Amino acid sequence: MSTNSNNLSKPSAEKDDEIDLLALLLVLLRGWKVVVFFALLGLAIGVLYSRYVNPTFKSDALIQIDDKSQGISALGENISELVGSEDSKAQTETELIKSRMILKPVVDLLHLDIRLSDPSVNSIDRIKNNRTETQVNTPEGVALETEDGRVQVSQFNVSQDYLNRPFTLVRSGTDGFVLSNEFDDFTGQFNQLHRFRGSDGIVEITVTDLPNTQHPITIAKQSLQTITNNINGALSVVEKGKQTGIIQLSFTGANQQQVSLILKEIIISYIDQNQSRGSEETTKTLTFMESQIPALKQKLEASEAIFNEFRKQYGTIDVGKEAELLLTENAQIDAQLNELKLKRADLTTYYTEEHPLVIQINDQLDVLNARKQVINDKIAGLPEIQREFLKLSEDTGINREIYLTMLKNYEQLKIVKAGQIGFARVIDLPINTFKAIAPKKALIILLAAMLGAMLGTMLVLLKNLLRNVVKDPDRLEAKTGVPVIATIPRSPSLSRLSKNKKSPNRLLAYVDHNSLSYEAIKSLRTHLMFGMPTEGKAGQRAKVILISGESPGVGKSFIAANLTEVFAQLNKKVLVIDADMRMGGLHQMFSVDESTGLADYLSQHDDTAQNNLDSGQAANTIVDFIHPTTMDHIDFMPRGQQPHNPTSLLAGDKFGNLMSQLNAHYDYIIIDSPPILAASDAVILSQYADKVLMVTRYDSSIEGQLVYAINQLAKAQVQVDGIILNDVQQGLTSKYSYHYSYAYGNNK
């Protein structure tokens, strides 16, 4: 038995914080198939996507925003004082352009809230055709081309509850249609306005044309909020540069002419609103003047009639010098009072009585009224006829002055309004370029392939990180404390044969006797020969080698069979035992029936053997369970019939007696054991072994599992004497190909 009774070698945990770039590169090279697969997958997705999406077109326009309007001030200071100027910044106008106030007239004009779609066009059709038809909006209505004809709707209005809900349009007869949803069906005729009452409200529609067959068309009326959000999603309004006052508008969509038309209408709507806003003050002032001029004219005519009647009655009166001066001053004060009252009336149309300008005018009025009262008191001392004459003359002069001033300002403001242009000026209107800005197919395909390759790379690295497979012999020795005594390269010939499931497993001596794999098996034999004790246990002849692995599929049976064959070449009597009574497969390599073997020998009872003797039958002996092979010096004990308690059979005395008897007849006994992590049989078998070898598969076995299996044996006081790294693949992507041996001789 091989134990670690002295000091067992502890796995050394060495941590290296540095990233091995060469190792990462080799990992990627080994996983190149995964990287290429995902790159091709990304390439295919990129090609399909570039064909699936419609091309996107773009139109641009430029608008200049002036600081203020120059229309009124150009006529002089006096009139510009009546109408103030409004400063406008480009940043404010960019937000105004995207408002519903500007966009709603465009939506109404072009029927942008009507959406038509063809449900018969699926994703396959979009990819196959490389693009699909989109609806065209004009002031006359909405149109959509289909493979069966043209759809055209000139009007579609619905109640609130029907907004954003789809309807289906289908031709009925030669010039009729059926409009339906989940609950209602409406019928109508082409080119006629129909008003239907449904379960959720009113529907108004005018259909001009539909496809000739029973081709369904989906129609929906979108809410103003939805459509303006969609427009703003495609509309870009930015100021070019800083404080330039130049606004650039850009609009994108799937139809170049449609894009240009929508952007043009947005600009027209904005300019109209801008001009209307710029002349708003002038319009309000003119309206006020138009309401005052008839009243002033009537008042003037009334004062003139009274004055003329007074003069006719009393004749012309010679007024003294003092009276003339008082009259003149009083007239001037009245003129100033009327002018201030006019300004105050204008201001109160925009401001309250608490505004500083209104308060200032009120103060001036109070001063003038006080002076007027003083003059009136002086005039009161004149004779009554003279006072009456002065009063009537004064009223007539004042009314004439007010009327003429108002009429003059009114005519001036009419001229101003006619020449007022607002503070926004169109520099460039949108034009059709018919040059798609998206999708950039070459770039999309390239990026998709790169993203696919990156995803494949991440998966390869993640797989390598999560599944740390066995690769580096030096790393294995450092982690387990057990030497790697052999690296067995993969045999290309044997690999080709193994692809045929009907082909039986073959030994290297018959398939690939000149290969590196076979030479590596011989090197393992040499290592074991010189590493074995000179005599077996208790002075017995046989040297026992136990071969196991951490998990199934590592190739322990392959190593056991080929190691048996190379020991037999030394004219040594060799017995190979398939101790994996659960799933052993060595009988296939030696072409021996597994029905009579180790499990059958251990399962028979002594009383059964005695009964056979009493009945005259020969008792089964060890010889009955050991089979010769076609190769010289090699005997084979197969696994036998699968028992229900293989571990218990191995733990009994009978297996120990078997090994004692076999030791006297063979030079080498090689035992193929079940995997360590699958069963505890290897722990029992190891007490009969001179050497315990652990087989692991290169780039397949999990490093952590191998370390755990060796630790489990160490806990059971079993020392693993060596690790055999099986199925090593040599190539440019292998960092550890220096562990290969060189073939010497004929390697054809």
C-alpha cells in the first residue's frame, strides 16, 4: 500500500497577480471557432438589420433671428414711442419652433395624425425587399402604395376614445369600403364624407381609393400629443455657433420629399406666427385708434356747431390781451392733457394702474390740472360773454387738435403695419438631396461583426475563467504537490478511428505504433520500472500499479491497456484487471467477453463452491475468471456481471486473497480503478498497489476536481505517486508543447 505516513506533500498555493497576456492570447486562439462563429453571427445580423430598416433621409433649413424689429423705428421716434420693441433670442425661438402652437397647423394641413400601414408586410418581406413603402402626406390627404394597389384617405376624424386605436379598411365591391374595429363595422362609398356613430363615439372618414383585392389596411388617428412627440423626435432645432442668431432646422424620415415638405411647412407656420406676433402691438393700437376717431370727430363737430351758433348770436368779440394769453396757455395745457390721456389709454391696454409709466403720466396730469384750475379762476373774473366766448373757442381748438393728431398717428401706424416683417428671416429653405444618411450599411455590418467577435471573445474568456481546465503540468505540480510523470499526446490515427462509433477501441501497438503517443507510453513504462521497488509487497513477485482518474472520460482505461501491452514487450507476465465493476470497458479493447470476471469471482460464496463439488461439478477457480488475450504474456480479468454492491465486494477478504494468489503468478498487475470522485473503490484498491497513478485529460478535466480528488486520497492516507496528463494536443495555440517527446525513427 502506498501511504503518506511520513510527510505528505501539501499543494502549494501560489498566487500570481500579473496577467499572462500570452496565456490569454492562447486561450483565444484555442477558442477561435467560438469567436469566428459569433463574428459570423453578428455579421449575419448586421446584414439582415441593414436590409430590414428603411433608409433615412434628411433635410436642412436655416433661419436668422434679428435682435428686434426695425419696422416702426424707421418712421421716427414719435411713432416708435407708441409701440415698443421686443427682444428675441435664438435659444428661446428654438423651443418655440418645437411647440404645439407651431406644429399643430402643420399636422392639420398635411394630415400627419393619420397613420396608414400594411399588415401584410412582415419582417421577411422587409428583409427581402430591402425597404418598404411609407405613407405620403399632402394637403389633399394620406396615401400608401401596396403590392395590390394604392390606398388614399383624404379625411379621418374620430372621437377622443378612438384616438390611437387601429381600424381596418377593406375594399367592398367596386367603389365601396368597410371600416371596422373590434366592435363596429361601417360601410361607405369612395369620395364621400361619411359620419358614423360607433360604440365609443363619432367617426368621420373620406376614402378616395383602396387596393383592388381584399387587401386589409390598418388606419389610426393619433392624438396631437403623440404626433407632436413623434415630429420632435425627428426634428432638430439648434443655434449654429454661439450668439449667432442663426437657427439650423433638420428633419429626418423615410421619404425625402415628405421630409422636405414637412420641414418647409414647419418653417412657414413659424414665420406666420412670428410675423403675427411682431405686428400684435401695432394691431392693438390701430384697433384702439379706430374706436376713438369717430367719437373724437363727433365731439369736434359738436363743439364747432355750438361755437358757430354763439358767434352768430353775439357776433365777434374783441378779447383783451390778458384773456388771449390765458386762452393760449389754457389751450396748450388742454392739448398736453389730451396727449397724456391718450398715452395713458394706450398704456393701460398692456399695464395696470400700478405700472411706473402710468403713475408718471397721472402725476403729470395732476400738475397740468392744477395749473388749468388757476387759469380758470382768472378767466372767471372776465365778463360772462367773454368767458363764454373763450370757453367755446377753447373747446373747439382742443377738439380739433386731438382729432387731427389721432388721425395723423392712425395713418402712420397703417403704413408701419404694412411694412412690418417680424424678426425672423428664412435664409435657406429645405431641398431634396435624395441621399440617405442611414443606415450606414458597411459600418453597421462591420460593427455587428466586431460586436459578435467581442461577444465570442468574452464567452471564451468567461468559459476559461469559470472552467479552469487542466493544461500546464507545472501548474498541476504546484497545486497538487504530485509530479506529472508522463504527458501522452493525442494520436491522430486513433482519433480518426474513434469517430466511428461502430469501430472497437484499439491499442496503439496496432493502430499507431510509430506515434508520439506510443513513445510516451513507453516512457511511462521506463519511469515506472525504475521507480518501482525491487521486490513486491512481502517479498512477492508481482508489482501492482493502480490507475485511476478524478472523473469519467479521462482515458484511464486507455492508459491501463496500452501500459499493459508495453510491459508485455519485456517478456514479463502481465495481468490487467478491470476493477471498475460499474462501467468498465477494458473488455472491448482486448475483445474478451465481460460476462465472467472480477465481480463474478467476488460474488460467489464458499457454500456455492461446496455444493458444486457435492453435485459432482468442478468448483470455479481463479483460472475460470482470468482470460488469455491474443497478445503474448498478457492475461485479462474483465469486470464481470455488474453487482449491486461493488465497493463491499472489494472491501471483503476475498479480494485480498485474490491478490495474494495472483502475486505469485505475474510480474506486473495493472488495476483499472473507478474514478475517485465517482466511487470510493480506488481508496480500497490502493492498499494493494505499489504505485498509484492519477490520469487526467488535457484541456478537458477541471483542475479543481483533480486537486480535490488527490486531497480526498490524501485524507485517506493514500499517496498519489504520479499524474499522467492524457490526450495532450500539440500546436501553435499550445503554450505547453515543450512537454512533448520527439519521435525517433520511422514515423510514417
